[in-house]
Amino acid sequence: MSERAKRVLPWLWPVLLTLLITAPLLAPGFVVGYDMVFVPDLTVRLDLFGVTTAMPRAVPSDVVVALLDVVGGVLVNKLVLVAIPLLSGLGMTALWREVRLGGALPGAAAATLYLWNPFVAERLRLGAWALLLGYAALPWLVRSALRLRRGQGWPGFVLASAGCALTASGGITGLLMAGLILLWPPRAPKIWPLGAALLVNAPWLVAGLVHGGGATSDPASVTAFAARDEGYGGVLPTLLTLGGVWNANVVPGNRGALLPTIFAVVMLALSVAGVVLWWRQERVVGALVTAAAVALLIGLAGVVAPGAFAQVVAHVPGAGLFRDGQRYLPPLILLESVGFGVAVTAVLRHVRLQRVVGVTAVLLPIAALPALAGGAGLKVSEYPSDWQQAQHAVAGRFIPWPYETYRAPVWNSRRPVLDPMPRYFAQPSIAPDELIVGGHRLAGEDPQAADVATAIRAGVRDGSDPTDVLLQHGVGWIVVDREAGGPIPTTLLHGLKEEFSGPTVTVYRLDGTPVPQHHAPWRVVVVLAAWAAAAATLIAALVSLARRCYSSVHLTGRGHVPWDH
């Protein structure tokens, strides 16, 4: 194999794997399911920035999507689906090149395991696209943090930190790993880059701190979202083999089968051996091991101490971020992936058929999880045509009907999805945030949503009219998903005026004048200031990166930008 091929092929391998995963999903239409909700045009609204009483769970991801929607919601949907595996694989390839632990085949093995594993399959099916983009940014963050220990590459560190910060859990993971790497001895600690990382995390941090609603969570959510055994002899081995999501419906069908279990155990054993070998060569690996251990402890918290953890979640504001502990596994996955590559390097030194053994190692993660091919069960759908017409009939704050968080619509082949109406319609809404898990209803965290839900249930139970409660919270319209069932709104709310009726959706206007709703000015100012600080930090990083790239092009005289930038 030529030297040019050895340089190029490792970068092409993640491209091929990305096509194997996403090709069927690139057909015309939207890919939506569970928490993955993309709409034709998400309007930039103040409530998306996290200034309402609703818990800012989609900050800053919703604003990012709304800004990118100038190219169309379908295209953004496709770009996200492609970016998740592609950036994951390319990031691990770049990290492997940075740490110089072996050749092309071991690097491809590490990239394959990081890109193709149960965590990615389960979270993709669960629709956690923003979390997975943060996961894809993690190897880039580790690479740039390692470079920062040598005084290089701060713009890449800021950009990777911003990628992790698309969700609160991703931001926490990124800050944990970056902090441990930059502060780990024997080199002098690097403090100022962590300040930049905090600034790009400011939108969700500040929105959470000034949140106007209840910041504690239902203690029953701890057991509801606890990691699960997928047939590997317990929750711990399930997490170590990179699975364990709380929702059994999104687990790949072959998890726990004999051959996948054998393959998973083999990869785990090789990963552990590889991490030990790497740790002997480089002391900073201790930072990655510590981050992985913390991630594992968070994943186990809801299993080993559910009672104590439930009390923490019920009384400590923000602790609910950790109730779904399995989503904090990325540091463990990154460590195991690099360790797997290191072990493959060691094995190849002691075998004759090196290429055969190396290719087998590269394909092992795919053989252990063939269900990820073709998109892990995701499908392409189209929104009903009358939704676009109904959108023009809504001229103010609305609630979706029935007032439930998830739907299983016919147009999405009955696959569950977070109700798209609050994003699809341009006007603001009070969206329900209660969850039904395992047949149990978990309390939400938005007091306005709780008031609305209570009033509607009272109307169903005793015939009282919830109109006054809705008007008091600024609601003037009801958008009815006619396929979703539930009580007929005209039997509960008197004086409704039908504004639009289509095959799948009906819009009603309430009888009365909604009370104007105002956001606290100080909260708006503080939240927008956090966004401005994050934007300024990103712009500074991009300008610095552009200058370095421009200088590199002129210095090399070859018209290309080196990968090191």
C-alpha cells in the first residue's frame, strides 16, 4: 500500500460507515422519532432562548436549528443525521493520529468502535441528536485539549467545546474531560481555556440558573430512567459493553444474543488491556480513566442507590440532569475505543497474518451490532399537508390537544415522537412536559404546564371549564391533533370558535381575551447576555482559526490547509 493511500484511507473509512448507517435516511422527507423533531421552518422566538417557566432542556439546540433553518428543515435534518457518525469517526481518526499509538488498521478499529456501538444505536433511535453531536465533538475536544497542554490549538478547543455544549449533559461531559486533561500533572495546569469553555456553555448554564419554574424533578424519575440490564449479566457489564439505555423499545434486537455478547466481551477485554498499555506510556491517560470512572458512576447511580438519588433529585435544583445516567457514557466509550486500537496494535506485532487480523478487528464492532446499518430503525416520514394551512390560523399562544407530551401518529407509521406542534407552529405555546414511563406518569417541571394539565383533567373529571385557566396563562388557541384521540375539546371548553379544520388538524379559538404574558426583563437580559458571551467567544475562535489557515496556505505555498489546524 502506498504512503498516500495510508494517509487517505483512514479518513475515507468513517465516510463509508456513515453511508452504511444513513443512506436510507437521506430519501426525501423528515426523519423524526422520540426526541428527534425537525420541522420545515423552526421560527426564532424568544422562548427558545430559555426565558420561560419551562425547563430549558432544548437550549441551545433549538436556537441553533432555528438559525440554520434558512436552508430548510429537511436539509438540516439530513445534515445532522450525517454529521453524527461522520464527525464521530473523523474525530477519533484525528485523535488517533494525534496520540500516535499505531498504524492505519488499529486507528480504523478505534474509529469503528467509537462510531458503531450500542450507545450510538440506542440514542439515535431515541432521537437524542443534540447529545450525539456532542458525543461526536468529544474526540475533537480531547485532541485539542492534549494539544493545549503543549500550548497549541485553542480555537479548535473552543469549537469542540461548543459542539459538546448543544445539550446540558454534553456540556457537562465536555467540561469534565477538558478540565481533567488540562489540569492533570505533570504539566502546568491550563486554566484560561476552561474559562472559554464555560462561556460557550453559558446559554444553557445561565438559562438553567435563572429558570423561572421548578428546578427539581419527580423522585420517581430516578428508577424510570435508570440504566437497564440488556442480557449481559447485570447493569455494570451492560454499561461496560456500551449499552443500558432506560427505554427497552430502542434497544437493538440482537443485544444479549450469544455471538454479539461474545464479540462485546472480546472488545471489552482488548479495550481494558489497551488502556493499561497506553497508561504505561502516557500519564495523562489517568485523566481519561478518571472521566470514564465518573461517567460509569453516574450511569450506576440510579441502580445502586435509587432511594438516596431520588431524594437528591427531589430536593436539589438541577439534579434531574443526572437521572438518565447512561447518557453520560461518552468518556467511557472514548477510552474503550482508543484502548481497543492500542490492543489491536499490540496484537498485530505478534501475529503473522497482520492484515487479516487487523481487518477482522476493524469489522468486529459491526459484526456485534448489525442493527445499526440503515439507521437503527429510523424511517422517513412526511408531515400532513394541512398542518401548513393550520399554522396560518393560529395568531397567538396555543396549547396542543390532546395535552400529552408524545404522539404515535399515523403519518409517522405509529412510531412515537415528541409532539412536533410546538415547533412546527410559529406561535409560542405551553407544551406539556409530563412523561409516561412504564405506565407511570412522571410530574413535569413547568408550573404553567402543570396548571394547564390540572385544569384539563378537572374538566374531564367533573365537567368544570378550563377556559379561564388557559386565558390566564395567555392561551387563546387550541390546536387539535385529530388522529391522537383524547377528549373532544368542545365538550370541555365552552364557546370555542373553529378557525380551521383539515383532515388531521383542527384549530379552535377560545372565547375570551388571553391575558398578556411578559417575561421578566432581568431574566431576558441575563439570558441574552450569556448568548452574546458565547457568540463572542466562538467568533474569536473562528477568526483566529481563519488567520492560522490563511497563514498556513501562504507559508506552505501549496494551496491547502494542514490537518493539524
